[in-house]
Amino acid sequence: MSTAVLGSAEATTHGHGHDDAHHDLPWFRKYLFSTDHKVIAKQFLVSSLFFLFIGGAFALFIRWQIAYPGKPVPVIGSIMPDTWVTEAGSGVITPEFYAQLLTMHGTIMIFFVIIPFAVGMFGNFCIPLMIGTDDMAMPRLNMWSFWLVPPAGMIMMSAFFVEGGYAAAGWTSYPPLSAVIQSPTFTLSGQTLWLISLFLVGFSSIMGAVNYVTTVLNKRAKGMKLFDMPLTVWALFITAVIITLGTPVLAAAFAMLFMDNFLHTSFFLPDHLVTSSKYFGGGQPVLWQHLFWFYSHPAVYIMILPLMGIASDVLATFSRKPIYGYKAMVFAIAGIAFLGFIVWGHHMFQSGMNPLLGTTFMLSTIVIAVPSSIKVFNWLGTLWRGNIKFSTAMLNALAFVSMFIIGGLSGVFMASAPVDIYIHDTYFIVAHIHYVLFGGSLFGIFAGIYYWYPKMFGKMLNESWGRKHFYWTFITFNLTFFPMHVLGVAGHMRRIYDPNVYDFLKGLGGINEFITIAAIALGFSQLILVFNVLWSLKWGKKAPRNPWRANTLEWAAPAHPGHGNFDRDITVYRGPYEFSVEGRDLDYWPQWEPGKSISVHHHTVAVSDASEESSSVSNH
Amino acid sequence: MSAALNLSHEPITKIANGKLGMWAFLGSELMFFSGFFGAFIVLRNSNYEVFANGSSHLNVWLALINTFFLIGSSLTMALCIHAAEKNDRSKQQLFLGLTLLGALGFLVIKTIEYSDKWAHGYFPSQENHTLFYSFYFMMTGFHALHVIGGIIPMLFMWFRGYSKKGYPYPVKLEVLGLYWHFVDLMWIFIFPALYLMIPYHGAGGHH
Amino acid sequence: MSEVLRVLDMLAWFPENISTFGGELDALFNIIYYISVAIFFLTFGILIYFLIKYRFNPNRKGYNYHGNNIVEITWTILPTILFAAIGVYSDDIWEETKYSSRVPKPDVEILVLGKTYGWYFLYPGADGKFGRNAFTDRSARALMSATNPFGIDSSDAASADDFTTENQFRVPVNANIVMRGSSIDVLHSFFLPNMRVKQDVVPGTWMNIWYNAFKTGKFELACAELCGGGHYAMRAEYQVVSASDYDAWLDQKNGEVKAAREASVPPADTAAAAVASLR
Ligand code: HEA
Ligand code: HEA
Ligand code: CUA
Ligand SMILES: [Cu+2]
């Protein structure tokens, strides 16, 4: 598996990294152990795409089982390993394997797809370019933050070879289920490998985040004040702060759960479990949930904030308008990040936590929806009186906004603790997850890929394939995940192998089949993206320096920047969103272009004597 | 080619990249140990007897000596950085060497403590003491790992210090110093939490 | 077509509600649902309108406008008020259903235990009182075992008539049922869809679960927390019956217990095998 990652990492960059100054580096320093932030971004792109397909394939197994319980998995069912199926060659997956599937699906999608995409890839690619500098503050550290991911992935997948297979306690891994094992001390199980792997991923995240924070604070181009930064950079910066403070708590929890598994301690195991003779109790299962969600709720914002930034940049560029309420957007991001640390209990309303705390967490959760609302309204405000061009990047950004609205609204149902009583752990939650994570994050990621691919690879992504990918994905996505709300309202529990066991779920087979068919179409639609990314690499149109006529600094760099990024000095004269400024012929005004302006009633007006380079007037 | 460009300049915050990065990382480290402390507080309150009893078997004196080792090495670390800034190479070496001694001394005593606990059967999965000693080994273990994580670059810098030019990077020393003060600080929290904050000390026998 | 509409009409899919507070929960769901639908149409309406009206036109320029504080403040405050209203209203119902101080005086008290993969119920029996067991006395938890999941102390006279059922239970209609739930191994979640009740049960502690059914019939209990391979099949049935039927059933059960005790056969138990098959 790792060879696949390495091999393709090479393939995507080979022959395209004609960065002049570095012919002296051996190939593996240039493409594998490169410290160039752009190469590292590409490596994250390749590994995340790879894992998207692994995680997606698991999802399709899940869907098959739910819709056609007891039927053999088509095509590959007959060649599945014996431990996965009820009897050799039957092709029918076992309940135990089903639990492994959903665990690995959730884990991979979150820790190996969305976070590496959103933070690893875009953080690396965008931050140095968009703040006008040559690289990260600590390039070597940056390299390591990628190179922890492939071994972590290998460790995660290697659970295939241990007894009992992959971890099977859900991506949330609640003990005692994730801790009570019959195996003797000092043996590796799927669960311990899961913990080791994610510990490494967490460490990678922290190293990356420390780097981002330092880079943003220390390396901005001349003249760039904090409030001249594009929202993408703001979002990534604040995300990095969340990672720095949240991830280590999860790491501590991992250490404890690891000891419970490996040394049979009992941090999370109470007295008198009637399952194992080899533990001594005194621990608290719910403690894990507190520690886990203390990180994992902020983590959902780690997975959405960078994309909110990216969507903002794309929306502004393609509607040729400044972001409506730039500062409000920044404060909203910061507000979400801060509040994100005090709402974790909303995942635990039914956990047996003191109901008094339920009230508190319900109120804080409801408060956190306010900054999200501000963002939605500001995006709409940005479109207002724009001149909107529907490029593929823009279509995906619009999908991001609209799907995030739906996902956010379902979040409000669950935020109300009494409503959550009934829909907790049903498909209503599954619908919410996918609307925010696929509809939100993944569409945001697609938007970002289409938007920055030209700068990444020096070629334009093919727009016509891009559109096909978008429409197919958008439609099949909604067909797949919208009906899950209905399943949830009907009481369909999540994480169940066969709904037909229950009389009250018997009528839902039709919906489940429908969802599965849509999901297969959705999965195969993603092949268009991969095809497009590869095809355009070779046959794509050569990209100009600034194909979208955008304002931010990355577009001042050469069409396919080499090591060091820029071929000219960068001085920043204004904010990132000066589109359609009065008194200018061009409808954009790059941050690096000298020129004087004044601000009248929330408008920017260019002042004619643009010859004076030194005294630039900012506009907010 | 980038050398010709005016891109990389002095750090905007006036704090060197390495130092700023270390501060951020220490924030992260603080949260890491906070996770343990949070769990410790919760479980201590619900298993008071187990914790009190477990704690009573710890050797406060050894830990106290260790505390002085760490505080002392923190001090010599500061003196070392001071010397480095003043370009006083021989003092720099001296104080770095003392810091190293403090760190190694800490580990030696920790090893004695560990083997003693082990010999008396106080280890994580052991009846009656399990929870307390789980915390004990986990928290002091991670702390000891941090000590080792400090010793490695210290050794490197110390040996480099004997080359002709000495070790000429005061900023890197400062970064290491920040880290080292943090390791010290964590011990200042771990020490009372595990060894002292549990009353009716002496209820059980100790050695 | 009508099938499609049925999917859109989400509220039609709730299973029948049979508990007194279930109606309030459903109503709250409906309120949020209608608010959401309104916001959905509002935001999507605006979005689509803008996309059409301001679509690209080479003769037009965008509008350089950086935003307006009054507008910002308005669309911060309006949702805040709406959210605050939802929060306050929700909290009322939350307190009623979950606060331990609000658990009503029990007409019937039952203990429930989750195990992989099934449910045990303990009734107080003829004397209407639980004897010494893991719930009534913490120290009795040491007695818990696969064959004695409730940790019943058989030397306590009050325990003698307590009886256990497995994967089914019965409650009377129009009565406050208070259940104390726990687990003998991993987490499970006690989910009565028709009753709008869900509560995780955690080994080592006892959770309050209460409800009051207004309708008789036969319904299902599900486990809603992943508990291993057999999680999907951790199903049980329960019956809500009239008060007289309930009394009759109790009499019958008490009789059985008494007969069994006289024959000094240990209480029927199929649990051992199930527990042994744990992973
Ligand atoms: C990117 C990821 C992401 C994001 C952004 C969110 C956003 C939100 N989430 Fe979500 N959530 C998850 C990922 C995410 N979530 C995941 C993965 C889980 C499941 C974990 C598991 O158990 O496996 C989960 C579970 C989850 C739960 C637990 C449910 C349960 O298990 O029972 C809750 C409960 O409160 C919740 C609430 C919310 C809320 C209130 C928001 C808010 O931030 C949403 C705010 C947005 C809006 C409100 C919409 C836009 C606003 C407007 C259009 C303005 C006008 C609107 C109004 C006035 C109403 N989420
Ligand atoms: C970003 C995150 C993300 C993404 C993108 C997805 C994508 C998908 N998810 Fe996932 N999902 C989660 C995050 C995500 N999910 C999480 C966190 C959980 C909770 C886990 C838990 O409970 O612990 C979850 C749970 C979850 C469940 C509930 C399982 C259960 O509770 O029993 C289901 C069921 O339908 C599901 C379905 C899908 C589908 C159909 C897709 C589709 O979008 C997938 C599309 C497919 C692809 C992109 C790849 C296509 C592959 C090919 C074309 C190759 C085909 C080859 C072969 C089949 C060999 N997901
Ligand atoms: Cu018990 Cu799921
Ligand atoms: Cu959350």
C-alpha cells in the first residue's frame, strides 16, 4: 500500500517540478523527502485521494450490507478473505466485519482524508504562497509532518493481519468495548494498532500546526497586516491553533486507552465487569467520552474551517466582489474555534452524564450556531450584486455553502437535547455527518483543488470533465444522504448490520436500497475527478500566471512556481478582495500592485495618481 | 534564486521562528499533560482510598532530590544561555554540562524508583494499586521521555561545543532552554499531585 | 411520485408515539423542522435568486461593497433570538424528561441490565421491594456474575421473591414506570422508539429511565450503542398492558417464582452461554 502512495506521489510530480534552482538535489530529495511546501502539499493530495478510495470502498460494502443483508457482495464477494465472510466463499460479510468496516470507514475518512486534505494539503500549499513568502518557517519539520502519515496508514491497515482484524468499536472507540479484550497482555490487536496509528497522525497534525502558526505570525510579506490576509489563511491559522490545543488531549486519551488494552490497566474500566478476569476496575467509561469529544468536537471544525476560508476566496473571486463583512468573517471563525472547545458534551446527551451538564452543553451548542449563521449570511451577501461566473471551482464552492446549510440545520435538531433523545445514534446523525463532511468539507476540498490546481501543476484542470464530476457528485450525493434523515426519523439505528431484525424498521428496505444504488453511483463519480487530475497533468492547457484574475499573492508567483515560490519582490498594498473597484479599468486589483485608494461608504475608490508607490492607503 | 528576492526577512514578531514554534509546541504539551491531570483528578476523587494507599508507597525523599535536580538544571540552563549570549564559550560548556548532569541524575534516580516499585509489585495492572500506579507510571513515564528528549539535543550541543568554533547557535540553545523549563515545570505539577497531595500519608508503611 | 413526497414529508415517518412526554418531544422536533424548512427555503431562495439575477454578464461589473455593520448586527441578533427561544423551550422538556429531581414517584420500579447481546429485567416481586442487590447496595456489586447479573444476595429475605426476565418485559398502562439501568459489560443504549426514550447504560453506574405509556400493545426495545458484532440483534420486546392484566401477570410470575423456590431449582438462566460467547 505504501508503495502505491510513494509511487504515485512520484508520478504526479515527475517531469513537472522543473524548478530551476534545484537540479542539484537528488530525485528523492526533490520528490520524496522534499522540504518544499508545495511538494509536501502534493504528497498530501496523493495520499488523501488514495485513502478516499479506500474509505469509500468500505462505505460501499457498508451500503451493500444494509440494503441487501445476507446477500453476497457482488464482484469481489467471492474473493474476500475468509475472516470477512460468514463462510468461505459465501461473499456474505459477518456482523463482526461490518463493525470493522464502519470503524475503518469513519476513521479513514476523518483522519486520513478530510484532515490531511483540508489542513495538510491546503495548509501547506496556500499559507506560504498566500502570505507571500518562500516556504514554511520550519521546512524540515514540515516534511516530517507528512512523512508520519504513510507509516500511520500502514499501521492502521496492518490490523488486517492480526487476530480479530481491524478495530471494531466505531471511530469513536468507546470503552469498555474498545478496551475489554480477551487477548493476553502485550499483544497487538486491531484496537492497539488503531491507537498507535492515530497517535502518529496526531503528532503529524501538531507538527504541521506549530509550523503554520509560526509561519503566519512571522513570515508575512512586507506590508501585509493580519487583516490583509485572505480568509483561507485566517481559517487555516485558527485551525492550527485548535489543533495545537485540542489534539494533545486526544493523544493523552489514546495513551490511556492504549495502556488499558496493552497492559490491562483500567482507566476506563469500572469495577465488576462480567467479561474479563484480568482487570481491576475503578475507572470510568464516560471519562473517555469527555476526553475524546474535547478533541473531536473541535476536530469537526478543524475539518470545516479551512474549507470555509477556501469557499470565501472562491466566492469572492468568481462573483468579482469583496467578501461581505470581511472582519465579521474573521471574528466568526475565531468565535467558532473558541466556542468549539466548550460544546463537546452535545455528543453525550444520552451518555449518562449529569443532565444538568446537558443543559449547559445544549445552550453553548446553540450559541455556536450563531457565528455559523453569520458566515452563511455573509456568503449570500457576497453574491449579492456580483457578476457571477460558474466555473467548476465556483460550483463546488456554492455546493459547499448550500450543503453546509442543510447539514448545519440538522445539527440544530441534535443540539436540542430533548430532540436528540430520539434521534441520537440513528441515521439522522449519519445524514448530518455526511452533509457537513461530504457536502461541506469535501465539496470545499473539490473547490480548492479546481481553484489551485493551475498553480500547483502549471496546468488547467479540464473544466468540462470538472463540470461532469460536479453535477454527478452533487446529484448522487443528495440522493444518497438526504433520505437518511428519513431513516433517522423512522428510528433506524446507526451501526447496525441488519435492520430487518426489527419490526419497526421493516418498511425501510426500499429507502435503503435506493440509497445504496445512489451511493454506488456517487462512488464511481469520483473516478471522474481522479481521471481529470491525471489527464490534465499531461494534456491540460498550460496555466497562465493568474488564470482567475484573482487578487491574492499566490497569483503573483510564476505559473508553476519552483522552490522559493516568487520571482519578484512582494509588497502588499491592500486587502485581498478588492474586486470591481471604482475608477479602475480592470475588475480586480491584486494585493501586490501599487496604487492609491480611498474608502467611501464601504466602497473602495481608486485615486488616479497611482504613481506613488510608497504611500498606499488601505481600505477597510 | 530566492536569495535575490526580498522575501524572507526578520521575523515579524521579533521572536525567532524556532522560539515561536517552541512556544506553540509547549502550548500543545501543556494540553497533553492537562489530559492526564484531568483524568487524574476525576479518578482520584472516585477512588480516593486506592490513590491514598498507592501514594503512601512512594518515596517522597527521592522525588524531592529529583525536584532539586530539575530545578537546578533549569537554573544552569538559564546560565548557559546567558553565557552563550555573552559569547563566553567555556562557561556555556560548563553550564550545559551541569544541566546534563542534572538531567542524567534525574533519570538515574527515576530508574532506582521504578525498579524498586517493580520489585515490590507496584505496577500498572496490579490489584488494589492498579489505578494509582497506572497514573504514576504513565505520567512520570511520559515526563521521563521528555527528559530524554531534552538530553539528546543537549548531548549533541555539548559535544559540538568542543569543536573549534564551539556551539555557535544561542537561539537554538534558547529554544532548548524553553523546552527544558517546561519539563521542569511539569515535574513541579506532577510531584505534588502524585507524591504529596494525598493526605494520611504514612497510613501504609513505606520504605 | 407520491413515494417521493412521502420521503420529503419527514414527520410522517415517526413510529407511533405511546408515551406521555413523547408528544412534547415530537412537537419540539416539528417546531425545529418547520423553522428549518423556512430557513432552508429562505436561504436557498435568496441563493438561487442571486445566482440567476447576478449571473455573468460581460457588460456589467461586480459591486465593490465591503459590508454594512447594521446589516451584520441584524443578522447576528435575529438568529440569536431564534436560537435562544429554541434553547429555552428545549430546556423545559429536557429537565422534565431527564433531570433526576424530576423523575416521578414510581408506580412500578424495574431494574434493567444490558449485556452482550440482550437485556435482563428485575422485578421486585410479591413484596414490591428489591432485596439486596447491586442496585440497592453498592457493595453487592461484587456478587455480579454471568449467572447472577444483578448481584442478588440470596441470603437477604427480601430478595427471595425478586424475579428476572430476559429479553422481554411488561409494564402497566397509565403508570409511572421508573427503570434503573446499567450494564454488566460494555456500553449499551436502552432505546424504546415508540416511547421516545433513549438512555445509554454504563457499567458501574445506574441510570434513571422513566416513562408513562398511554396505550397498550406490543412494542420493541433496541440497543442504540455499538456493543460488538451482535449489536444489531440486541433486541427485546415489551408489552404495555392494562392494570388488571399486569396484576394477573405479576401474580402468575410470583407463583412461578414461589414454585421454583419450593422445588429449589435455581432461577432459569440462559445467560451463561450468551456471556461465554463474548468476544
Ligand atoms: C464538519 C463537520 C461538522 C460540522 C461543521 C458540524 C456542525 C454542527 N454540529 Fe455536528 N457532528 C459532526 C460533524 C460536524 N458537525 C459529526 C462527524 C458528528 C457525529 C460524530 C459521531 O457520533 O460519529 C456530529 C454530531 C453532532 C451532534 C451529536 C449528535 C448525536 O450523536 O446525538 C450534535 C448535537 O448537538 C451536533 C451539532 C452540530 C451543530 C449545532 C453544528 C453547527 O455548527 C451548525 C451551524 C450551522 C447552521 C445552523 C446552518 C447555517 C445557518 C443558517 C442558514 C442561519 C440561520 C439558521 C437558523 C436561525 C437556525 N453534531
Ligand atoms: C468525510 C467523511 C466521510 C465521507 C466522505 C463519507 C462517505 C460516505 N459514507 Fe460515511 N461516515 C463517516 C464519514 C464519511 N463518510 C463517518 C465519520 C461515519 C461514522 C462512522 C462510525 O459510526 O464510527 C460514517 C458512517 C457511514 C455510514 C453509517 C454506517 C453505520 O452506522 O452502520 C454509512 C452508511 O450508509 C456511510 C456511507 C457513506 C457513503 C455511501 C459514502 C460515499 O460518499 C462514499 C463514496 C465512495 C468513494 C468516494 C470511493 C469510491 C470507490 C470506488 C469507486 C472504488 C470501488 C471499488 C471497490 C468497491 C473495490 N457512512
Ligand atoms: Cu448493546 Cu448495542
Ligand atoms: Cu460536535
